[in-house]
Amino acid sequence: MRDPRPRSSSPSGLRLPRRTARLRLTLLYGGMCLVFGAILLTVAYLLTWGALTMSAVPQPAPAFGQSSVGPAAQQNQGQPGNPAEQIAVDRRLLVTRSGIALVIVSAAAVGAGWLLAGRVLRPLSTMTAAARRISASSLHQRLTLPGPDDELKELADTLDGLFARLEASFDAQRRFAANASHELRTPLTRERALIEVTRANPASTADTWQDVSRDLLAFNAETERLIEALLTLATSEAGLSQREPLDLAAITSTALALPRLGIGSLALNVRTDIQPATLDGDPLLIQRLVANLIDNAVHHNIPGGDVQVATSTSGGHAVLSVANSGQVIPPAEVSRLFQPFQRLGPRRARRDGGHGLGLSIVKAIATAHGAAITPRARPGGGLAIEITFPLPLPSQNCSRPQLTKSRGPQPE
């Protein structure tokens, strides 16, 4: 039977210490001290060897009547009388004591290296512990590493910036999920209430159910438009799957030719200035972008207001401009309108099928194409939006672009 217990990789059953950064730095410090200590002792040994060799040169005989036993000779009594033997003994003693000193200094260097490595790596331990505490539910926490402005402080500040972006992304996802659930639940609730009220009414006839079916189809179409808008938003945020030469003027002219009830019911004055403008992009997404901008200008207008649509080329960049009259928009609220499910003023149900996704889809499509959006609130009321697209690729010929045929963009 196989032994379920894990076997140690070490023959003696002892596990080797984990190769942490602190251990590696300690070994590095100790190894460097050992190497440089050995070099220092070698140099000292060579210098001492030369000094001992010079001391072994025979001295001249003492003069007549002088004693040959001086203080040095008296101190060397009991030691080898041969100078060569004395030098050999001194060399062995020097090597032995130098080796002992090298071992002691190396051990001290390893201990000091362990302490120094721990002190240097202490900020990393702090960052690791803080990063373990931070999760999807606690992204508001930050490292805020104190100390000098060194590489570790730069790393901590970079991680704090990353946590801030993750927190913003998680919050945006939570708001999007909550708003999408609410928007999808609203038509379903109305459909269910309509059916229940009709069933509970004993006077319901076939004509009544015909009216109910028409209302249900209208609710279903509204839900379908919402789902299609959500899919377009998700597709735009995922990036482009294809690029081809496009004529922005032709796409805008086609979008303006589509019937829009708001133009006639509000008696809007539509002014256009369509000039040739070429870009590289996804034709279906660009069609949706143009249609959403025009629909937004129509739906959020006032009776007798105006809508201005223009395409042009500035420095080789294709530019789309859409402006409309309407209620006064505080400049601080302009950027919020480009977030999903955001409307100006209090939230309210709309009968035109709008769900606050039009400008968020425009922003996602423009970002996917690398275009720059410049919105501004008009002083007299309304909004002006300018989108500048990147330069088309030089190798592309945009004089006769081939557009992908579709059913035509549907407003969100």
C-alpha cells in the first residue's frame, strides 16, 4: 500500500530553509565579506612574508669584547636557533591566526548582513501584509509607505495607484450591474402587472387581450433595444475586431436621412454641414456612434430648438460635431452624462425607449477607435460634442470606402 505521507526531498529528513530574498542577501553579504577578507589577508601575508625574509639576512659579527647575546637574543632563547626555522614558525602562526580571524569576521558579517537585509526588506514585508489585507471588498485601503523617496517608495505609490484604479473599476461594475438589473426589471414588471390585471378582470374580452398583446410587444421591443444597447456597449469596450476605410460624411448623411419622430413633433431646426472626412474603423460601430449622437440631440431638445451636425477634416483628422439646444446643463454634470444609465436630473421612466446608455456607448466606441471626445455645455442650454478621430493609416485608400450593409443603427 502506498504511503500517503509526503516524503521529504532531503535524505536526512530535514527541510532546507526557504530561499527568501533576505536569505539570499545575507549570503551575498557574507560571501562578499569572505572574498574581500581573503584578499586582504593574502595581501597582508605577502607583505609579512617579505618582511620576514628581509629579517633573515645574516647580521655582521659583533666586535671583539662585545657580548653576542643581546636583549633580542635573550628573548629568543628556547626557540629554534636557525633563522629559517623561526621564519617558518612565524608564517604558520600568521596563517593560523589569520584564518581564525577570517572565520570570525565572516560569521559576524553574516549576522550583520541578516540584520541589515531584514531592515532593508522591512518595507516589502509591510507592503505584502497590506496587499494581503486588501481584497475586492476593501480596495479603499492604501499602503501609504513612509520613508525616503527611493525605489521601494516608488513601488508602493505605484501599487496605491493600481488599487485606486481597481477600486474605481469595481465600483463602476457594481453600479453598472445594479442599474442594468433595474432597467431590465422595469419592463418585465410592467408586463407581469399588465397580464395579472387583465386576467383578474372578469370583463376582459378578446379585444382587451389584443390591446394587451400590443402593449406586450411594445414592452418587448423596449427590452430588446436595451439588451442590444448593452451588447453594443460590451462589444465596444472589448475593442475593435476589424478596421476598414470609412467615409464619415456618408455615414452621417445616411443617419440623418433616417426618420426621427422627435424632429417633427418638436419642430426642430436641423442644420448640417457635411464635408468629406475619412477614418479607419468598424463601420457598424461608427454608424451606431453617429446615430446615438443625433438621437441624443433630438431626444433631449426643446420645442422649436435646433440641432447642428457637421463633419470636417482638421489636420488630416476626421471630426464629427453634434450640438443641440435644450435645458441648461451645469458644466460639472457633463462628464457624468457619459456614464451608463445616467440622465440629467432625477431618474424617471421614459416613453421614448431611452435608458441613459446613448452617450456611454458613444464614449466606448470612441475609446475603442482611439478618438478624443470634447463635450461642453452650451451657455444658452443644450450640449455640444466634438469627436476627433485618429489619422487614417497611410497605406489605406479612403477615397472610395466600402461600408458594411446593415439594417441601420437603432437608437438605444
